[in-house]
Amino acid sequence: MIKKTLGWIVAATVAVLVGLPGAARATIVWVPASCATGSFEPVTVDQQGHYLLPAHMSLCEPYQPRFNYEIVLFRPNGHIPLATGDKLQSYSAAGPTNVIVDVLPAVPTSVFGLCLMRDIDTRVACVRVDTAPDGTATSTPIAIDDDLVADPVLFLPKPPVIWPDYCATCVSVNW
């Protein structure tokens, strides 16, 4: 009985996270450009503890409205870097796309990385953010193959469903 109940719970969880087979559902597809450049500006931390990093991404090929990119958070200690369809960013038709990455850790952290990613495997620009014991944060551009940002990225077209207080339209990166 317990195995049957556990099996049902696992199946229900997968159905919620992935969607029921045969059911019509919208999916968000990551459509990469073949060429893009990007950069981060220095980090600032606001009074609520949000790490704010201006980022810029530009196409180096003709604009296509379907092209998109992602900003992925990398944390040390075996955390899986995750990209979700609701966080995909569109390129500007002309010039760079300018965004502010807002990272809000649930607990203080001494280091994390961010990468602008053209596709699931292609990092365009990466930055390391270090926080000193006094709370002072600094950011340093790092190589796209640096160990901090080397883990494979998992892409989910839809974000996982987390209850309660889940916000499907949040822009911030929280953990």
C-alpha cells in the first residue's frame, strides 16, 4: 500500500511539473541566436539585500524577434544551475538589451556567479560576486569556463510549481 501511494505521489508530482501527456499546453522554447555578445556592470547591494547587476546583451547577427537568452545563477556546493522559460529575455531590435539582474539570497552568501547565456550550453559573459564579512559586495568578470560557472545548466520550459507563496511572474532570482 505504501509503495502504491508513493508511486502515485511521484506520478502526480511529475504530471504537475511536466504537464499531463496529451494535454494541450503552452511551452516556452529557448530559441538561441547564433552570435551574441554581453557584459555585466559592477554589483551594488540595496538596503533589502538585493544584489543588483546591470547586464547588456547584443546580437551580432540580424535581429529575429523569436531569439532569446537567459541569465543563469551559479552557486557553489552542488546546486544545479537552473534556467526556466518564464525568465527568458528578448533581444532589442537595435542596440544592446539592458537589464538589471536582481539576486536575493534567502541566506547570506559569500560567493555566486551569473552568466549571460545564448543557449543552454553557450555562456557569453560571466561574473563572480563576492561578499565580504562586512556585507560589502564586489563583482569580477570571469572566464566562461571558470569552475564557478562550469556546471551544466538545466532548462525547464515551465518553472517548477512550488507552494505556497509561489510567484510565476517574479523577475528576481531568489534562493
